[in-house]
Amino acid sequence: MNTALTIAAWLIFVCFGAALSVIDIREHRMPNKLVMIAAVAGLGSVAMSSLSARDFGGLLRAVLGAAIVFAALLILALIAPTGLGMGDVKLGAVTGLYLGWLGWPWLFWGTFIGFALGALWAVGLILLKRAKSSTPIAFGPFLILGVVVSAVLNI
């Protein structure tokens, strides 16, 4: 395993994740160009790290993870269009890429953690009477946080 390439891949995720989180919190949107650049840079860095370690299975898991989370979030967005934005769906490909790279269990748990943290935040806001059930919240930061928590727990 090339530690420098692995660290670079995670730094790319953290940098794009921080930028996308700030934008989502402020504007309730995910800029398509930034999400696309994050996806391409993430795939490139994960591929370089995986290939340098001859971890072809890790690269395949990452690509499949991206497709699985994207598809799952797309289905949720189509079922409940007011509950999940298309920016979150596209971000799901990026988060699925990194979670799949970590391993199959993390693909589930990282996504679950993101949803759970988002739900806890929403419930907390409602209980504090700072929001209603119809109040939109930025969900992207929670998806990103699910990946970060998973990566830290995976160390």
C-alpha cells in the first residue's frame, strides 16, 4: 500500500467535502461542477492508490459502491422528491466511492451513519422548535460526515 497516495485520496475527499458542506449549509445546493470534479478527482486518487497496492478488488468495490449509493439515493429522491435533492443524489456517488473503497460493510454503515446523523439533527431542530418537519435541511454534510466517521472507525 502506498501510504502517500492513500492520504492524498482522503485529503481530496476532505477538501471537497468541506467545500460542498459549506455551500450546502449556506445555499441548500450542491454545485454540479464541484460535485463532478470531486467525483473525477476521487476516482482518480482512489484508482491510483488501489492500483499501486495491486488492490483491484478495492477499486472495483469503490466503483460499485459509487453506483449503488447513487442508485439508492436516486430511488429515494424519485419516491419523495421534496425529501432529497438531486445534488445529494450526485454526492452519493462520491460518498459511495470512498465507502466502497473502505469495504462492503462500510458502504452500508457509512451511508446509515450519514442518514442517522441527519435525522438526529432534524429531530433536534424540531424539538427545539427551530424547524418544522417541512423545513429543508442541508443533507450533504451528513453524507460526508458518515464517510469521515467510517474512515476514522476503520483505522
